[in-house]
Amino acid sequence: MHTANFHPLDVEAIRQDFPIFAGEQPLAFLDSAASAQTPQPVVAAMDTYYDTYRSNIHRGVYRISEEATAQYERAREKVAKLINAPNARQIVFTRNTTEAINLVAYSWGSATIGKDDEIVLTVMEHHSNLVPWQILAQRTGATLRFVEITDEGLLNFAHLRELLTEKTKLVAVTHVSNVLGTVNPLQSIIDAAHAVGAKVVVDAAQSVPHFRVDVQQLNCDFLAFSGHKMCGPTGIGVLYGKLPLLEEMPPFLGGGSMIRTVERDVSTYADVPAKFEAGTPSIAEAIGLGHAADYITQAGLEAIHVHTQQLLQHAHHRLKETQGITLYGPEPHQKAGVLSFNVAGIHPHDIAGILDMHGIAIRAGHHCAQPLMQKLDVIATARASFYLYNTLEDVERLYDGLRKAQKLMHRRSHSR
Ligand code: PLP
């Protein structure tokens, strides 16, 4: 992980870029896995668009529209560089990970999947990498198969191998579980899927913000992620695809910008990626995403990973030594960014509510992963997640807050 030009994060300097941390009540924001904070340079880039060259793209034959088009396309190049895509045309802007996966399910899926085909998923998928495949399976008669997890919360790779057959047309898998934090052995999964002729969709919503993801090295067919989890704005996400696949796929949505010619009864379509970007896109948000890619690259993805691992390890050990706390997922070195837990006798929503009174923001619920909750035999978990602006002090505040929650609930149950 440590490379010749590795620089540890200057967390104090980074925090200066996030005005939310300068508020009167100190905020321990431990919910970046849901949506990360947005640094000033990203907001400033979007403000500059609104203040100085606000206009639609790809159509205007005037200066500010040309500037907007250039900035939008520059953002595409920055995103391509972030994941080492060979060509910026392979970056399709969507609203978020969910829309990117739906795009593949509707476009590639409808054209490719038939009733005898199988789609392999895992039990740790977020609903956004599950429901689109359920809808596709219902429409086509295809069958969904699920890879189980081990007791430690790791993907059961032997089970994956059993499920992969010549019937498998697609493996759709998360890179990092948003509940367990498990980092899946993506390279091996992709190689095994390709060996039976299946394509692979990677849900990279929780990995691209945290460490270097190289689509050429991985050789994945599709990869999806969201801007808002990597210091970018909401309303912008990315679908990466292999060029021949994107070129063959029918359009997802029809309308302006995605056409070449339109007659009364028939149209021809624009080249990739415009073919998949119908209507006016999220222009400011795409520009913001490009700057977010710059921001995390300049901070250093290796440095972000090392830093968040330190916080994760510290939190893991602190919570593990506390009586009444159950941790979910594997050991810290096998996961990234998130730590799920439950506190005996306290509903996760109450934990989150009590922590909030102390200025600590965590998430509680099923985390859009209900099949995984069923597997873990819980209705919900509490989840703390860590990013480049978090500190060891945030982790200590979490620990103190949980101890206070335990004492409060203990007092309440004894006063009844
Ligand atoms: N996949 C994973 C692993 C996630 O954690 C999330 C968001 O929490 C998503 C997909 C969906 O992301 P979005 O809501 O931005 O589409």
C-alpha cells in the first residue's frame, strides 16, 4: 500500500475544506457511506458554473455554452482517469449507482437475458444491485442465484464456483459491502465469471471513494458508482462499460441529446456515451464530480485508505472490548470504511438518536440490504462509517456516546 510517493493525510488541513466541521456544535460525522460531505473546492467549481457560464451543453453555439460543454466533458475525462478507463467515452453519467445498474439491467439485460439464463448475485447486495435484477428476471423468466457468506461475513467463494455454470450470463457483485464492510475478492470473482462466459457488473459505490479501482486491471464489464459518496454532489453517478458492450446496447431512455436523426416513425441514435444520456443532464453536478475526483486523487487514495483503516481498526477494537456490543463482518483488515454493530437491549434507531444528542451522526436500519439482515438474523444494525476528514477523536466520541447510551438504557430499565 505504501508507495514511493505516499503522503499521509493532513487531516487538519482537509477539515478546513469542510465548513460543516466549523459549526458551533462539533460534529462527528460517521455516515459517509450513506453520503459523504462536500469540500469547498467542489462547491466552488459548481458555483463558478452557476455564476459565470451557466447554460445548456452540446447545443449552444455561443461562448458560455461551449465552456459548459468543455467543462462537462473534462469531468468525464477526470472520472475516466480516476478508474483508469481506457477511453472517456466509456464513462456514462447517470444520476447515481442505482440508475447506472438499472441502465445495464434494462438495456443490456433485456437484449441479452432469456428464460433459461441465470444471474448470480450475493446475499450482501444493496437493494440497488438486487431489485433491478429481480425485475429483469420477472420480465424474462431468468433465474437469480445467490452466493452465501461465511460465518465471518466473507463471500463464500467455493459456493460462487458451484453456482457458476454455462447458464450463468451475469455476475452482479458489490466490491465492498455497505453493511459488513467486506472487501470482496473482485479479481478472482471476475476471472471465475469470465471462465464460464458470464459478464460482470461491479457495484463500486463503496470502493471507488476509498481506494484505487482500476477497471482495466480488473477487466470488469460494467462498474457503477455515485458522486455523493466520494465528496461530490448528489444527482450524479457513473456507469463504466466496455466499449463494444456499450456500443451494442440499445438505448435506455429516449429523448433529446441521445439521437442522431429523428423521423416520424423511427430514429437513429447518437454514439456512446450520448446514446445513454437522454435529456439535459446534471451539468453542475458532473462538473462537481470531476473536481471531487481531483480532490480525492490529490489527497491520495492510498492515504485515504490507510487513514480510514486506522480509524476502522481503532473503532473495531474499542467496540469489541465493550460488553453488550455485537460487531458484524470480518476482521478490520478484510473490510473497508464501515463498521456495523448492535448494542444489546437498545434498538439501532435509539442508538442513533442518543448519539445524535451528542453531535455524533451514524446510520441505523436495514441499510437497503434486507436479505443480508435476514441472513444475519437481525432487523437492523447501527453503522459507523469513516472517511478522509474523520479523526480518532470522532471514534472516541462514538465509543463514549455508546457507553452513555448503555448507561441511559440501563437506568431506564431499572427505574421501571
Ligand atoms: N450500492 C452500495 C454498496 C451502496 O452502499 C449504495 C448506497 O448506499 C448504493 C449501491 C446505492 O447508491 P445510490 O443511492 O447513490 O444509487
